[in-house]
Amino acid sequence: MLNLRCNFHASPKSSSDKSSGEDGTMKSSKPARGIATRAYAAFAAVCGLAYSGFALALEWNLQPAGSKLAEDIHDLHEYVMILCTVIFIGVFAFMFYAVYAHRKSKGHKAAQFHENTTIEILWTVIPAIILVGIAWPTTRTVVAQKDTSNPDLTIKVTGYQWKWGYDYVKGEGEGISFVSTLSTPRDQIENKAPKGEHYLLEVDNELVVPVGKKIRMLTTAGDVIHSWWVPAFGAKQDAIPGFIRDLWFRPEKTGTFRSQCVELCGKEHGFMPIVVKVVTQQEYSRWSGEQLKLIAAAADDPNKTYTMDELKKRGELVYAKNCTVCHQATGKGTPPAFPPLDGSKMVTGPKEGQIQTVLNGVVKNGTPTAMVGFGKQLNDVELAAVITYTRNNWGNKTGDAIQPAEVKALRK
């Protein structure tokens, strides 16, 4: 933003600028110079304020559009704002003129009239025309936002506390599934390290989509209400547990677009970013092919019997990605909302009880608690691994190696 400063320095006065008065004192021969200087200063200050205000308005405007739909929304926003500004200026200019031109000091007598048909028609027709002028482009844009037909790619996004799950359900890349979690280091969050460029707006797994393709997003949630929003695409939809809602966007340029969950969803609401990476079709085809190969290579065998070391090693990774936010890496939790796992009677007690808890969550008096079930997010191998890890880590030494078959047997 431009910072304008006007510095005025008095120049030495020459003898030609002054004349001697009758009393012998020196008087300026150019009294207008001070007035001109002050006028110039005032003009420069007004220009500076106007420029600064314009720059500030640009800073406060909507994000640069990354799709045609976002451009339409931006244009509609500008159109309505300009129209409201014109109406505001017109109404208040007329009001101030009427007050000034018909003031009492001029001896103006107030007009007495009742049921003026012309005025009543005007103040009915003019607002109606204005409303139609706003409603027509608004309706067209809103209808376009809801047209999710004929997508090139369909992706299901599921909100969890506090991460996003993405499943490519139709189109190229069908079968790809991953969870996107905040990747900003804890040291930055706890002010132990300088903040990065994309502080709280960076994830471990970005949503990757091809440029120029119509992307349909199916939104839902696994616990509480979330909201998936990317302003650069003009795409926003609430993710509600038990409901499937949809939205669409067609990115027109490659790049990385960042946003966040915009529904207050719990204590880590501010740590739930959304990152969409738009790539060319060739790059997307290469990426999706690589992801499908990795998925096939890393497919878990639920019928295999795993060793304690295999389960603990895998469980440590699953715990770090899904459990540390609430129960902490030390297993001490953040009581009373999230109880410790280290020394927990639930963890060190009968294994069936812990398996049920991790699968289905905890419900007290008919109300779900902060402990949500992971039965839909994690497969049997991942659940068996993380349960084994918690039962044999920190001060917990149960010696139990939970197998995937045991988890499968207790699924509802």
C-alpha cells in the first residue's frame, strides 16, 4: 500500500519577497504563498487518503477468482455494491438538497398535500425495478451454483474433527482415498518457531484435481457439522452428519488454492485447512496412476496374522495421524474433555471393550461425546494396529496383540 507523505520546507525569503511598512517592520509582498501552500498540502493529503482507501478496498475485496463461477459471483458482488452506492448517494443528495433549499431561514412554507398518486407510483415502481435488476443476475448465478449435472470427476469429502477425508468415487482416479490433515509444525503453533508462509493453511495430503474439468463434491460429516469452502472457486457447502449434499466447481487455472473449514466445529476448528492443487490433465493422470499403484501395493490383508512389532509400528503411525490431537503423543490427554490413555482402565481392561469404543465411539445418556468412532475412517488392520499400540505403549503393558479378525468380529 502506498504511503504518501507531504513535507513542506520553508525556503529562505529574499529581500524581494518583503517590503517595509510605515512602521519600519518587514511585511510579505506575497501573502498568497501561504494560502497556496496550504491548499496544495490539503489537496495532496486528500489524494493520498483516496489512493490509500482504494488500495485498502482492493485488499478487502474477494479472493482472485480461479473459476468462471467465482468470477460471476465477484461480478455480482461488484454490481450490487455499485448499485447500492448510487442509490445511497442519490437518496441522501436529494434529502440534503431538500433540507437546504427549503430551510426556514429562507422563509419557505411547507407544502401540504395528501395521497399524491404520482409520488406513490414512483416510490412503488422504482424500487420494484431495482429489485428486478438485482434479482435477475442473482437468480442466474445461484441456479448455476446448484447445477451439479454431468461432472467429469466426483469426489466425496467427509469432515471429521479435525481433518478432511477424500474419496474419488467416479471418474479418472476412482478408488483413490486419503485423509488430509494440518501439517503446520506444533512448534509454530506453540510459538516456539517462526510462522511459515502458509501457517495453518498447509496439509499433508492435498486434494488434486485437473484444470478445466467439472468437479462435483459430495459433502458429509462423520461427527459434527463442518463446511467445505474454497472462495477462489465460488464453492461452499455444509457437511452435515447423515446427509449427502453437493456442490461443483471448474478450475480455470493451475495452482494451489487454500481455505479452511468455515463452520465452528470444535476446539480445533482453526486447525482444519483445505488445500486444492489444480494441475494439468497430463499431471493429473500421472498422479492418479501413481496413487492407485501405491494403494494396491499397500493394501492391508485383514486375514493375515500380524506380529506384535508389525502392529505396534503400524499403530504408531495411525495414532500420530488420528489420535495425537486429542490424546497427545504422550498419551496423557487433555482432561476432562480427552482423558489420558496412559494407565486408562479402558485401555488396559478387556480388549473387547476398547475395540468397541474405538469402533463406535462413546455415547453417554444418549448424547455422543468427544470420542467419536473410527469404524468408518480406518480399516480393520489400522484399528487392530492402533489398539495394540495403545495397549503396549507408555506405561501400558498388556501384552495383547489385537488381530484384524478380532476387530472385524465386533463391527456392527
